Amino acid sequence: MALLGSNVTSEVGLRLLLCPLGSNIVIRTACCSIGIALPVYSTFKAIERKDQNEQQRMLLYWAVYGSFSIVEVFSDKLISWCPLYYHLKFAFLVWLQLPSADGAKQLYMNHLRPFFLRHQARIDQIMGFAYGELVKLISAHQAEIQFVKNMLMKIMGSADQFLRAAVKGDQPRQHSAIEGPTRTSPDTDSDHDG
């Protein structure tokens, strides 16, 4: 029984985690890394280098990736159960970014651009309406927004103080927040003097 409790179960768990068909954890992490982390850094580098061609390439990527993400939100529950879905998604994200394949530019020029040109007036109308409603919502809830902002600033300040204290190490403190400042009483005659 001890054999089943220790080595076999941990080996089976590790195999399930790393097996491409048995678990999607590794491939989903790879999709996130390839789909978001790498392009964010590539965009940063393109901006810092002031490379117009690379900026254009990354802008096309983000337009296609954003459109893909919107579609995926609605279809993910339906198609994610398909075998190798995340493997195909990974390959798609790599294809979008490869300069030799120029996948993002192909999808943008052949599908996104024609769609947006055809529906631009309607999309502008919807976006204008949504923006107006958002402005109304924010205006109507200024007090709540200010309250949340103040609370976040207090939390951030407390966290910053905590982290600074942790970095400083074991320096003696003046007083504890719970105990309050240490009181010193003057030497006075006690009632017990006799």
C-alpha cells in the first residue's frame, strides 16, 4: 500500500501534467507565452528602437490577436474540448508572428480589413454609443470611483511600507500598530512608599 501512496501516484501525476494529450496545462501556458508575453516584449523593442516596420508588424499582430481573442471568448467552451485544440492554437499563434509566414498581415489584409471597411459606419455608431454610456456610468458613480481609488492608494501605501520594512530587516521598531507607542511614566512617588 505504501508503494501506491508515494512513488506511483506522483509519477502518474507528473505524466498527466506533462502529457500533451492528457493535460492542457503546459500547452495553455505555452500559448499564453507565445501569444502575449513574447509579442509584448517584441512591441516594446519595436517602440524603443523606433523601428516603423516592426511597429507596423506588431500592430497588425495585435489587431489579429485581439479579433481572435474576441471570437475565442464565445467559441472556447465549444471547441476547447476538441483533441489538440490548444496545440493547433499554439501553431496558429506562432504562424501569426513568424516574419517569414507573415500570418498576421495575411489575415488582416484578407479578412479583417475588408470586414471593417464594409461595416465601419455601423461599428463607429456602436462604439460611439458604448463610449457615451461609459461616460454616463463613470459620471454617475464618481463618489464610488473616488472611494475605491482612495482605498487602493491606502492599500498600496500599506503594502509599500510593509515591503520596505521587510527589506530593511530586523531594525528595532518604535511601536507596534496594535500595541501603540511605548509609554514612559515619570518616576513618581508610589502609594506603597512607607
